[in-house]
Amino acid sequence: MTRQHWSSRTVFILAAVGSAVGLGNVWRFPYLAGKYGGGAFLIPYLIALVVVGIPLLMLEFAVGQKMQQGAIGSFKKLNPNFASLGIFAIFSAFIIASYYAVVMAWCLLYFLASFGVKWSGDAESFFFKDVLQITEGVDKLGGINFPILFSLLLVWVAIYFCVWKGTKSVGKVVIYTVPLPLILMALLLIRGVTLSGFLDGWVFYLNPKWSALADPQVWTAAFTQIFFTLSLAFGTMIAYGSYKNSEEDIAKDTWITALLNSAISLFAGFVVFAVLGYMAVQTSTSVEELAASGPGLAFVVFPKALSLMPYPQLFSLLFFLMLLSLGIDSAFSIVEALNAAIVDVWNNWKITKLSLWICLATFIAGIIYSTRAGLYFLDIADHFITNYNGILVAIFQSILVGWVYGAEKLRRYINEVSDWKIGKWWNISIKYFIPIVLTALLATQLSKDLGTPYEGYPAWALNIGWSLVVVPLILFLVLLARDWNKIRDRNPV
């Protein structure tokens, strides 16, 4: 079967940016900037972008483009022993897709509720009691929350029709879904700057607190944000790179994708803090307290702020339509990573049929998150997948490219096809800096989780999270050892 290709470079850039820019750009980046030093947070953030984010993104684009395969096939071509690293990556991607779509289902319910601004009385109660119908704890499943389940089904139907014809359908979708949230953000920003208190929000957002740079947590947060905002280590960018022609520019596309993603994050911060500044005035609450709500920013604090604004229905609709359009690109990019990896192994599959089965399987896997205890399971899965699996895969793929395949070898290929040449700093980053930094992040998180049970969850629930890390890790290491021994036996010294 002939491999799919993007119809143009513009479509590829839109798809890559759409994958990178997701729900986290709207709540997580502004939240971290507000929490960790305001404008000062940009220093470690930009350093992390240059020394970790861009080198890893360039690695994944280059590996996919050169090998013309998804994660499993690309890693196998780099070295036959490392095919199982691709399995590790796409397993993690599958889990992420299963719960990410549930968050989109919440957005859909909020979009529908925006017509009546149904949360205006008590935004917190609306989220936890009306939307989630949450139980008292993870040990009380509470049965299926059918509004969420039905919304989840609609989300997966939409995702399927985005990917059912591969790059053809994805290319048609991203032309609309990538610019749309930017237009909606611009409308919300225009509205925000007409509200009293918006400058207070911006001052809090940008005012540098230089003392924060001495806090190791600030640097950890910056590197972690860059790592996950660029959709790294889950096979997505490898798959997208594999749909490019092997002679297309890599370096320039990497810089464009990374810088656009960061620019959108910064822009989203202005939107969020303009509205939070207004809410702070209306409720006599500090901007700092409002910004510290983390994920609740999107489903409790911001909806409450929208309900206090003139024309709350209109701007609530715009906000949740923006979240849906941001989420859909990231969601279907994960499915594309799964598609690419599987088609490379079993190339008799048709994309339309394979996409259907993947969407169905991921929908079924997400049912646990649509129970009344779903938020707890989602929180556990997200914590372990994002803090361990992605970092582990990134460490191993840096070792694979840097030490096994050869960083210099891949750098020469990048420079052959790119107008912007990259220096040997890239080799140093891939071989030394990235593995060291990510190992330090991993060790810090592991020490924290072993010392204090995450969010006080019971051991049996946390063991589910640990199994999402340990099982694919052991499978990777066992298969790596098996393949290594097979090659050694065939080629004795």
C-alpha cells in the first residue's frame, strides 16, 4: 500500500500545530506562569523550549520523515532491537486518547449548557454535582454517567470522521480547526480588554518575580510544560513526520511548529488573565487565588467569570467552542499515531476500517472515566502516564538516536534536507542534556510519589496507575533483551 502524504507543507504545519496546541495551552500554561513567577517563568520556559523541546521535536520529525514509518517501524529501522519502544509509546498514546476524549465530552456538555449558562448560580456545584455527578471517592464507582457517556460517543464519532481517510480527511479538517480557536481567542481577548480589572490580571500574569528562579520547582514545571505541550514521546509527531516526503525541510518546520505553539500559549495567557482580572474585581478575590485552581480553571473558575460578564451566553459558547476545537486536533493526532504504527506492521488494513476499530476500542477504554468516579480514575491515569511513560519513552529514544543509531548521523540528514542548518549543539542535547534532565525529573517525581501517596488515593487505586507504567516498561525491556540476544546469537563475536 502506498504511504499517505500531506497535500502540502502548510497542511503539515497546521496538523502539527493542531496536535501540539491543546486544552493544556489554555489552562496549564497561564496557571504555571501565574504560580511560578509571572514574567520570570518565561526564562526557564524558553530555555526548556530551546534545549529540550525543539531538539526532541526535531528528532521525532526527522525519524518519521527519514524512515517513512510510525513509531514502531521507525524505531525498528533505527535499530532492530528497539521496535518494542514504539509499542511502549503507542500504548501510552492509547491511554491518553481514552481519557482526553472524556475531557472533550465535558466541554461538549458545557457548550450545550452555555445556552442557559446553567452554572451561573454555583459553578463548582454544577461541575462536580451536575456534570460529573461525582461520588465520594474512587472506591465508589457510582455507575455510568450517561450524559457523559453519550457525549463521549459523539466526540468519538467526530474524531473518526476526522481521521477516517487518513491525511486526506485530516488535511481538510485542520484548515478550519486550527485557525478557529485562534479567532475565538481573539474575540474573547477583545471582550476581555473592555472589562474592568483586566489590567490587574495582566500585571499578575507578566510581572516578573525574579526570586522564583531560585526555586527548583519553577524549572521542573517549565521543562515539564515544554515536554508535554509539544506532544512528544507518544508517536504522534513521528507519525506526522512520516507523512512528509523524505526530502522536505525538517529544521524550519520544527522551529515554526514549536514557536507557534509557544506563541499561542502566551496569547491564551492574555485571554485568561484578562477575564480573571475582571472576576477578581467582581468577587473581591485575588487574581492569584483564582489562577491557582489548575484544571478547575477551565470548568469552574472561568465559567463563573463568564457568567458575570455581559452577554454570558455568547461568550460561554465561544469559550467552549474554542476548547472543543483545540481538543479535537490533539485527540485525532493520537489516533493517527496509532493508525500509522499499526498499518506499518499490518499493511493490509484499510485506513477507514482501522480508524473505526481504534476509535471503538478507545471509546470502550474510556467508559471507566464516564462513571461517577471517573474523575478519580482519569486523575490517576493522567498523573502516571504523563509523569512517567512519556519521560521514559523520551529518555530511551534519546539514547537510541544519540548513542545507538548516532546523533551525528541523523543531524547530517536533517541538514541535507533543511535550509536552516543545525550545529553540534543538537548532538549534545540529544546525547547528554535531554537524558540527564529527564532522568532528574523522573527521579524527583518517583521520590515524591513513593514518599507521599498521590492525592491520598488508596493503594489499590494507585496500583492501577503504577501498572500503566510498569507493564509496558517491562514488556519493552523483555522484548529489547530478547531481540538483542537473537542478533547476538546470529552474529557471535
